[in-house]
Amino acid sequence: MKKKLFSLLMCLFFFSLLSYAQEPIKENLDENGKNTQISISPEAMYDGSESEKARKYFNQAKDYGDQKDFKNAAKYYLKAIKADNTFIEAYDNLGLTYRRLGDLENAEKYYKKSIELFPEGKMARQNLAVVYSMSNRYDNAVSVYKEIIKLDPEDPEGYFGLANTYLQISEFDKALENGQVALDIYKATDSHHLADGYHMLGLIYFYKGEKSEAIPYIKQAQDLGAQIHPDVVNDLFPKEEEEKDFTLTDPEDYPKYEEDIVKFVNWLQNTPIGTQPEQRQAVNAFVLQWITGTPAFTIELQPEIVPYTECADCLLMFLGGYTKYMIETRDYENKFKGNLAGTESAIALYKANKKALGKNKELEKLIKLQSNGTLEEFIRQNQ
């Protein structure tokens, strides 16, 4: 997939503004139209400075940072560096301060100086990679995260950073591979970043378009306390609306539920089969009642197009996809488009829930037609 070059939109929710904790922290990042996370480390763990003057300036800079006065924080970090030009913490924190001022050029400069003084330092590299990501230099970010992994293959943050970076450039398979490694390490070490690991994998599946796969990861992240972007939550877990009296008695009842039918079809499509079985049964029943009773259009099932009638969920998804197309387009006479939309919906449901549904030879044939680009021709010939 081509690299998307959108304007950078930052929405940083600081878990610790210049608090200089000893653990890496996460920041939420809205970039390239994706809500993701970046892993940062506000302070490297070095030996400090023997210069009393440098330490004094350093502490003053920290105080300004705690007050969110980043201009004065930068001023005093520079004084600390002037007093001791080997004061690595000052370089790291100065880089972080410039990043929060939006001065990515100086942030990069001082992180590189930190790495020059301490080549095995992972923390400065981690923050440097963030700067590269924020300035859309993703290849550079990937290289730096790989350096971190080479320095310490057991450090999950290198893999986490790679997962995020690959997500930004829509290389989803690489993102999943590295995100899974990070999650496995978080689990093995009982890390307090376990929620972030689940969150990252959920986001990757979400933006990959595999929302049914994303749901359990996002749900697990929520249960562990992760703050999920509202757009993601609303998409995966639509809020329950005020209870309606879903009654279909007269022809005029059907149009007023069209918006609900589309929502229900989306819910059936995105909710993994086997979860929320009672709700799924109720939704199935109402959707089927609406489809079979609507006066707006009629769906004629062609055995060549829908040969998988023994898979009830797949059949209903075909009907749902067909119906959704009709409601959204009002193109009631276009049976080809309806059959195509229904077939694609059934295929998507089957692929996302193959383990729960079991292998279906007829759907496998349709998937093969879809993959070689002949599905539309097949439907035209058989409708």
C-alpha cells in the first residue's frame, strides 16, 4: 500500500509531562489518519553529573518542565550542558523538551549527541525514532528501532516502536509481527504496559480492516485500563441507543428502521461469531423480519450465487449486505450490485470467522473468484 502523506495532526495525551520517570511511557498519537501509540522515555538512566553547577541547572530545568514552561526548561538544560558537556541526561531531556516545543530539528540534534556520548543508549534512540516518525521519516525510524532490538532483543519497546511505525505506513503484516513480539514480552515479564500491547494489536487489526479481529484486543486493552480513542470505540462498540419498539406491522413501519438495519448489519459483520450469542440471535431475527417484509425491494436468491445456504450466518450476511446496499443507494433495480455487495459481505464474514464457522467449500470457491478478479463476471452470468 502506498505511503500516505497527510498533514501531521498531533493529539498528545501526556501521561507524564517531563516527570522523568524511570520507565518508558506511552503517548497517543493521531497521525496519517490513524490513532496509534508511540513509546517514549523521558529520561535515560545514566550516572548524572559530577558538576554541582550542572546539577543545579538541571534541577531548575526540571522544575520549569513540571510547570510546562518548556522555553525556560530548554534554557536551563542548555546551561547544564554548558557546565558539563558530558551530562547525558541533560541532552536527553533537552531533546524531549524541544520535541514538546515542536522543534524537531533541535530534538534530533540533542538525541544524536546523547547517542554519541553513550552509543549503547536505548532511551535516546527510542526518542530519536519518535522524532523521525513525527517528521514522516519512517525509514529512519525503522532503522533506529532495529538498532534498539539489536542492542537488546528482550526489550519490547523496539518491537512496539516498529509495530507503530509499520502501522503508520500501512505495512500491516510487519506491524502485526512486531506487535505480537512486544505483547509476548509484556506478558512474559508481567509488564505494566500489557494493556498497551493489546491496544497496539487491536489498532493494527482495526486499520487493516479486520475489525472482528480487533475487537478482542481492544476489549482486553480496555479491561486493563488503556485509554482507547473514542472514534475506535464508537466504531467497534456502538453505543446502545434508547430502547425502541421494533414493531413491523404496516408497510410504513419499514422505512423508519432503515438506519437501524444498516447499523445492525454492520454489527453482525464486525462482531465475532460466538460472542454475545443472545444479542446476535435477536438482531438476526429482526433483520430477517425486516428484509422479508420490506415493500421497497425483493431479494431473489440464485443458487449459483448463494450455494452456501447451510451456513446460516453466511446466508444472513449475504442478505444483510444486499439490503445495506439497497438502503444506502436506493438503487433498488440493480440486482447485480446487490448480489455483489451481499456476496462480498458473506465472504468477509466467513474469512473473519472461519474457525468458528468451519470450512465451506462453496465460499472457498467464491473467495478464489474474488482473488483472481472474476467474481463480478461470475455474478453477472448467474443472476
